[in-house]
Amino acid sequence: MKPKTIGIMTTGGDCSGLNTVIQRIMDGCVLRKWKLIGIRDGTDGLYLSPAKTITLNQESFQFANSHLAGSILSNGHAYTTNFITSAKSGKLSAFNNRLKKSLHDLNLDAFVLVGGNGSLSLAHTYREIYSNLSLICIPKTIDMDIPKTDRTLGFDTAVQQLVSYCDQLLLTARSHHRWFVVQTMGRDCGQLALHAGVAIAADAVLIPEIKFDVDNLVKHIKSLKRDYGIILVSEGISIRGHSGKPADMVSRKLTASNIPNRTAFPEHIQRAGDTLASDRILAAGFADCALNAIENNETYVMTTFQNGEFKTISLDEFFKAGKPQRDPNIDGVMTSNAYVEPDNVLLQIATDMGIYMGEKKR
């Protein structure tokens, strides 16, 4: 049987675990005597003619780098030709055709796309780009907003980064008798803030999925016997009648109520950090699942981890299981999203811990 040629690309925002999954895919290809070609700079590099590539093997990608954050392939530039800029210039069809031609010119048998819910939704919408090969998607994101998987690559490490950050803030908060309002990433999904909040025993966690009353938040903080602590605010929340960064809006309300506080923005360190063991294990499971799917000639599928089992599901199942929202940058494209559901066990745990979660009825 002719050895296969596999392509792999990381897209969207970076996170810890990308290098690990690349390395695990690479090792699997070496064992099978398959060739692995990495696409540099995501769709930016794939759009070029010829595509910007690197042959991945044990000489070009050292094992010691597999635990590092980010992607050795890079995920692309902000303002080059991509799905968004092509859509705005009315050249999206030409852009898609160029991607398809690049993949054809590489003579690939299969293509592994490591991306978030935006990248996976685009793959579902523009599946003709990958029509001549086997497409396997691997879910990664610190937001954990991808439907049909219990974990996404990079999430656990992002939670730990946020927890470590808040642990240090708490020390200075205690020293100065003040509160810190910490704004987390997560976009419109509160999973990151919720998990970190339970881990650090935050005094309040505000997430987009649960309505909250700032006056009740103030009452909660004033009712505590401490005069310092952490309030986690997901970047996707809003306060009616107020504008600006969510943490700043909450901070202003606290200041108006004579509660000493500061804001803190961990920002992109949440995407960094040496990849935790749990994310490395997840990467190994996703890679093994993807390689088996290639051997079985599966296509248009996503690897998933559900109920302790690694398996593949169709991109159709992924997309339909979520709550699609219109892509703000590309007309006619919908992005499938997952959120913190009302029955999420951590919501009740947080409430039982005395964490203010908003106007959630017990």
C-alpha cells in the first residue's frame, strides 16, 4: 500500500497543547511511514502559491518543544488575506478556490485541521475546499465553546494559568485590603471564568450565561467578613447603560459603593504556559483518534472526547448540536457555539461555596 501524505494546520487563536498534538500526529505518521507536511501561518500560508510548508519529522521538530505553548507552525497574521479580509473585499470565492488548489497541489491524502469553533464552522460551511481528501478536525480553544466534546485542547492549561495569576493577586489584595476585579477571556462563553472561579474560591464570578445585578454583587461583597478578594468577570458580560471593558464597568460600580478595588487583565497569558499533563493526554487521544480516522478513510469529521471516550463525529453533528450565531465578519456564515448550560454541575457547586454567580435560583 502506498504511504500516505498528511497535511496539518493550526488556525484561529493559539493555546497550549498545539505543539503537543502536532508532535503526537508526527510520531504516529513516522510509525506508519507516512509523510507529514505542516502548513505555516494557517490559511495565510495555505493561500500562497506555492503554499508555505515544512516537512515535519523528528529532525525538524524536536520532542523537547512539544510541551511549549503556541504553535511551531504559527496561526497566521491579523491583516493578511484570509476568510475575513476576503469576505470584506468580495473575493471570498476566489480565496476558497486558492485554498482548494493549494491542497490539491500538495497531493495530500488527508488533512488535519486543528482549530476552534470558528475554524470548524468554516470547514463545515466551505467543505468543498477539502473535497479531494480526508478532512479530520481537532477541537482546540481556551474558551471551551465547541459543541459535542467534554474538553477542548488548551482549556485545562488556560484554567491553570488563570488560577496561578489569581493566586498571586490574592496576596497583594490581602496586603492592601482591596478587591481585584479580574477580566478573563472566553468570548461569549463563561466556562473559563467558571472553572477558574471554583478552583480559586472566588467571591464572585460573572459570566455571560447568567443575568446578574450589580447592586446585589455589591451587597454580597459587603456581607463578607473579609475586606479583600477576587471577582472574576468574563469578557463577554455586559452591564446595561454602561460601556467599556467589563472589569472596568464593575470596578466603577464597586468604587461608587466605597469598596476599594483594582482591575487586572491577565489577557494572553491565559493562552500560554507549559502544557499541563491533562492537555498532553488529551492531545495524545485526539491525535490517535485522528490517525485512526485517516486509516479508516473517514472525512468531514471532528475528534471528540465524551464520557471518557475518544471518537469521531461528523462535522454536521458538531454544527447542529451547537447554538449557531451569525459570524460578525463574514456575511452568510454561521458559527456553532456551546455555552455554560443551566444544569452544569459547577454552577451548583459554586453557589454552595458561597460564590455570587448572579441571579440564579437554587
